Amino acid sequence: MTNFKWWQTSIIYQIYPRSFQDSNNDGIGDIPGIIKRLDYLREIGIKSIWISPFYPSPMKDFGYDISDYKGIHPIFGIMKDFDRLLDEAHKRDIKIIIDLVPNHTSDQHPWFLESRKSKDNPYRDYYIWKDSKKNGKEPNNWLSYFGGSAWEWDRETQQYYLHQFVKEQPDLNYANPKVLKEILDIIDFWLAKGVDGFRVDVICNMWKHPDFPNNPKNPKWTKKLPPFEKYLMKYNVNQPEVHAIVRKMRKVLDKYKDRVLIGETYLPYKGLLEFYGNNDECHLPFNFHLLGVKWKAPAIKKKVNDYEKILPENCWPSYVLGNHDQKRIATKIGSEKQARIANMLLLTLRGSPTVYYGEEICMKNVKIPKSLIQDPPALNQPDVADIVGRDPERTPMQWDDSPNAGFSAKGVKTWLPLAKDYKTNNVEIQKTQSNSMLALFKSLTKLRSEYSCLNSGKYKYIPTAQKDIFAYLRYDKNNTILVVLNFSQKFFKLDLSKKLPEKNGKLLLASDLEEHHSTQLSSLNIKAHLGLIIEIE
Ligand code: GLC
């Protein structure tokens, strides 16, 4: 695997720092906590972590509202802790990817504090200020992702400013070249420190149509969808000019060796491809298509095959099954057995998989009582809190069965409640169970490290007569591996002998971690919810 970059062959493990490990018993996770768990990550085969924001922030959007891009929020530690994290991670051959939030700052960022002082303040133009319409209304119909209008009236200076998220997250103005210069300087600051890359938050939203036209209505909107989807985000998302910004970011990365630029790109495949640029934009525009898809084999096959078809050779694939904004996979699918298939799929497809913390032990969404809700979109829109709230997927990591699950000490009030099942579902217990999700996860990562074809080999779809089965090959000059996944509760007898002339195979791994499964390619017994990984000999 020597020709491949680390970000092509490693799994990206996302840590939401508030919820991973609390080291000072304030009920909130922190950087020393992450350091404490590096050995665990190493043990389960993780070689790169992406950490959600840890910068100084008033926490109106839990760190995605940054007031100092070059600091560390005291909740999470101090800069020395971060330097130690880099050091300790690198010692263990683990890369550190950090979150860059260039679309907006906190309203408490010094730039915005200046900007709102007066219309002629030198920082005024760092943000997007507009006059009201003649009738006093907002400049256009753009909606905030977190509820209500995307415009906030500033009484002092008698103008509206744009905020695509909470009103305390004003959007930066990239039409002002000084803004990009500031952000590039921030990128350089962290790269010089030694971080291995960035995940760029809402990368598609940085540029807005210069005329700020109204967005068109979404004819497909129903009450089951978040309110912001009432309008199609035609003029505030994915404007062609955004690519020039991304190229400038990439240029800074390219001054350093082996760094990665990842984009948060909720886009159709065609738009996603554009974010690779000409190998001069993102190395990995996140592919979120498996998040939105119905958990049925035909839909998943189509998503994967369409992606494989459209991706040019020099664009490296990415797959994501969960993050801090999305329902946990077992909750979304409603089945722990299928969650095993999900992990098997994610870790055997071609490309770089991203795993959200806790998915390796099958954590589930936790119902948060109304009085404990923290997430701004849910607080702002109580009627649709169940649709838009993200607290349920952000609960503390379940390490063991001690009070507070080894996340915080006994008696501490954790920032979000723990899952009720943490005493029976946690890392320590799963370490002792030979057929746990954790055991499966570790076997999968081990296979990936042993078989280069799983990491960097090619992908070939194997059509079968069963619509509920997804079968594919991963192969390179060393090995060929067949993956067969049953997305249903039905039993199938599969005959793959016409597709694969080889008669037999060697079982490398089954999703139930049993070893008795037959590997005769003319009659594979695939029981309900079973996944098999077979080396073709
Ligand atoms: C991204 C983040 C999300 C955050 C938003 C605003 O979508 O993933 O958590 O709330 O941007 O920064």
C-alpha cells in the first residue's frame, strides 16, 4: 500500500469532543480525555481522527460558533493539551484532522464585535449586511437552517446581517478578499503546528449569489421535513464561485507534506465531483449519500454503483454512515443486526470510510427529555424538535458500566444524559464478548490492514437474482475478496458460480462472527441479516 496516502487507507473516526471522555469531571469531554483514549483507538484499528471544534466559543452551536480560531476553549483544555494530543497521537501513528468553520464566526468574535459597531467600521465588510426592504422586511426569503429567517435586524446600525445558522453565527463575507486572507492564515497556523488536515464545515455555503435573490419554493416540502427545506437553497448554497475559495485553501495545504482537505458536501454526485476540482480542491468531499438512503439493498446498490460509475480514477471515494448531525445508524435502520451489515458495508467499500464515535459499539440515539434539550435547532423549533434535534446522537460515550459509564466520575451531571442501556452496552463489556459489535469492528479493521485490496483495491459489483443481497468484489494484484451482504430477514441460497468461475473461497469474516459458514460459491447459505467476507482462491 505504499503508493497510497494515509488518508486513502485509514478509517476516519469522528470525535465529538464534548461527549468522548471527560478528564476533569465537569460533565463535558475534553482534550486530555481524548489523549487518555488514544490507546483504545489504536487498539480498534483507527489511524486518523477528526475532532469537532474545540476552539473558544460561546457554545451557541456547541463550538461551531467560534470566537477565536487560534485558541482552545478552557472547557476542552489549553493549547499545551492540544500540542500533547498531536504528539501522543503521532507517536501512535494516528493522524489528527481538525474542524475548520470558515462560513461563519460567533457574534462574539472580535471581527463581528467591530463590524456591528458602525457602518463605516473597517470590519463592517467582513460580514454580510443589507438594508431592509422598503417595507422594513428582510432583504430576501432565505431561511436559517436552525429556524426562522436567515436575517437578523441590528437596531444600532439599522441593517440586517445574514446568519445561515443561529443568529449568533453571522456569515462571513467572502466577497471581501480580506476575509479569505484571515482564514488562510488560520489554516496555516494549524498546519504549522502539525495538524494533518481539516474537515471544512458547510464548505458549499461560503459564497452567496451577489444579487441575493429569493430562493424558490420547494414543491416537495412536507411537514415531515425540517422547516428550512420549504425553499430550495438555490442562491446561498453551491455557487460556482465557491471553488476559487476552496482552491486557495488547498494551496495552503499543499505547502505542507501529506495533509488532507475534507469538505462537508451535502450534494448530488455531480456537485460532489466538482469539489475535487482538478486535484486542486478537496481530497475528500464527504459522500453523504448513504445517510439519506432508505436502508434497502436496491437503493444502496444504486447509490454505490452510481458513485463508482461517476468517479474519475483520480478522485478518491468517501463514505459516511453517521456524524454529529445525523441519526445513529442502528436507530435509523431500527435493527442492531442491520447495523452490523452497515459497518461491514462501510469498511469494505472502496475509499475512505468515516465512522462516528460509538458506532463501533452500536450506540443508539437517546431520547432527550424536553427539559434537557440543548441543541439550538430543537430549542428554536420545539414543534419539530424530533425532526431537527441533534442531541440524541451526541450523548456521552459508553466506556464501561460504572456510574456515568466511565465518561465522567460518579455523581457528575453529564452535559447530555447517558443512554439507559450503557450498563449492558459499553466498550468494556463488548471487549469480553466474542460476538459483539466491537469484536466485529475490530475484525473488520484488522482485515483492512491485512488485505490491501480492501483498502485500495478495485470494486466490482456482482449482480445476483436476489434484490435484497448486495454482493461485490474488492481486488488487487494480491487478492480478491467477495463481500455478500443480506439486507433483509430472509434466507437465501446463492449460486455465484456463473459469475465467479472459482469454486471455493476462504471465509475471512462473517457478521455474526461464526466460523461455520460454507464458502462454496455455487451454494452460499445466506441467513437473515448475514454478511460474509470471502477470499476467492
Ligand atoms: C455543520 C455542522 C453542524 C453545525 C453547522 C453550523 O453542518 O456539522 O453541526 O451546526 O455546520 O456550523
